Amino acid sequence: MVVTTRVRLDRISSSTRNAALSTDVIVGDEIVPVEGYILAVRVLDDKSTYNTVEDVTGRMLALRAGDVLAGTLGTRRALRGYAGVVPTHIASGDTIEVLNLGGILGRCTSVNPDVGQPFKTEVLGAVLAFPELGDRVGRPAHIGDRAVPPSEQLESRVPVVYVAGTCMNAGKTVAAAELVRGLARGGLRVGAAKLTGVSLMRDALSMLDAGAVAALTFNDVGVASTHAGVTVATAKGIFNRLAASKPDVIVAELGDGILGEYGVQDILHDEELMGVGAAYVMAAPDPVACWGAVELMQREFRLLVTVITGPATDNEVGQLYIRTGLGLPAHNARRDAAALLGVVSEALASWHTRETR
């Protein structure tokens, strides 16, 4: 028999938002150790770095020892953050870690020294959901509840501007937001998406702030963190749902890098998803990364990079190499957003021409 306890939450992390939790929840001692299930945990320590969590409104809130947090079981494979997995067995009283700012919970397996050790937490139990009015027996809450359905078929024919990168923190989100802003100011209805990575609302919110009419992430499809095997159906579900907002174009960020472990490669290999690709914006930190990205996109995915952005374009040194050495446009999203927009707009026009033939 499940033993239940009423718990008051101090922090409800953004990764749980599909479950629409209230501050007061009931937790049970039977825990399903599978990605996507929601746990209540108590924070055991204080930190001076990487010490906040994003709540369901997108605010960043400090976490302190003693705070009771609702988080989501998931994995993380971040080169510049934490790596972690979902333990094969979890019981009340066990210790697990907070793996990202969105409240993903798991067992940390590796740490980048720049972010320090993760928060340790004590498992209080599985947050229970009561989907039917008047239900007296709850079931473990999952972020798949109320989620956008994944799809094996792409029904949307809205052109997509894919924004990819060679690694995390390469400038993808800045480029995506500037493209959304420029396209929206040009009179287009712009949908936005974050297709891969680990749960966090911040990037989608930045695109909404830039003028997107709608923005969705893989978390909206009930996925805590992406990996090979799930991203194609997730992306198609996102595009199909965004199409209901009648966008003229979708700007889609591919979180992490094109060689990372979040399932980006599956998307780039999919014929349907690439069939709506109007432009491929590549963010890269240095000339070697630029060369490698162009080579990989051509050889592995049979795709041509449209334009390069990111730190490699911060000044004329990198820009000159990209233009003369690679024969590609190079425009910095922070300092030359108008030129970046111009290249992408030309690619969109070419896509529409091909579609109408």
C-alpha cells in the first residue's frame, strides 16, 4: 500500500509545468525511476554558484538549504555543465542531485569545474496526480500529462530556419532571438521552437519576447531531456502544433551541438524535417569549429550551411576566414543582426520559389 504525505512546495521548477502543480501536493513513497516523473525533494546544501532554479513563470529563484522543490527525473549530458542519469532505483530518503536550472533531477556522474558541485537533495516522494475529479487514489505525476502529442508524420509545410551550433554557449539562442525579431518586424508571423537539449523555458521565452506568436519546446511534448530516438517525433509534434498558430516561418533552435548527445543528428538525418528547412544557421566559437561544422553538415547530413554566426564572427579575423576560406556569409548576431536577417530572408525567398515550382 502506498504511504502518502502532504507536502508544501517552496519551489516548483519549470520542467514540471505540464503537470500544473499547486503549492500543496501529496507525495507517495512508490517512485517510478523513469525520466519524466515528478518528485518532491528537499535541498540539503547552499551554493554560491549555479544556485538558482527556473520556476513555471520563467523567473530564476534562489535555492537554499531546506527548500522543498518539485523537479523532474531526467538525464543531462552537458559538456559545460553536469552529466547525470536517472538512477535505476529511487526511494524516499535517497539523495539525488539537481542537474540543471530547469529542475531536472538525477544522479550526477560528472561535473564541469566552472559550475561547481550540484545541489544535493533528499527525496521526499513521488508527486501524485489526481486526474479525475474526486479521485482518492493518485498516480505518480508525469510531464507527459497534458503534453503536445509527438507525431511520426510532419503535417506542417511551414518553412523552418534551423539554428544549430557546434557546442553549447556558441550563440544559438541570441541568433534565434534576433532572427525572430527581424522577421516579425518585417511583418511575418513567426513561430519558435527549441527542439533539443535539457528542460528550460528561458530560450523559448527569449523568442517570445522577440516577437514570436507562439513558442514550444520538447518539454511541451513531455520530454525532460532529449536523446537519440525521441527527437524526430518530438520535433514533428512541435511543428504540427505551431502550424495551428498560422506562422509564416518557424525559427527552430537545436540545443547543444551537432555532435552532442541530445539527438540533434536524428533531426538532421530526417527527410521530412529537412524538407521544410529553408535556412541552416550555424553558430560556432572559432575557425576550426566553423570548418568542422561545414564539413560535417555536408558529408554526414548532405546539408549546406547558409550562414555562420557566433563568437567566430566577433571581429574581422574570423569573418575573413569564413568568407574567403569557406565561401560563406559571416554575420554576428549581436553586432550585425540586420545582415544576418538579410541572408536568411534570401534563403526563405528561395525556398518559397522551389516550393511553388
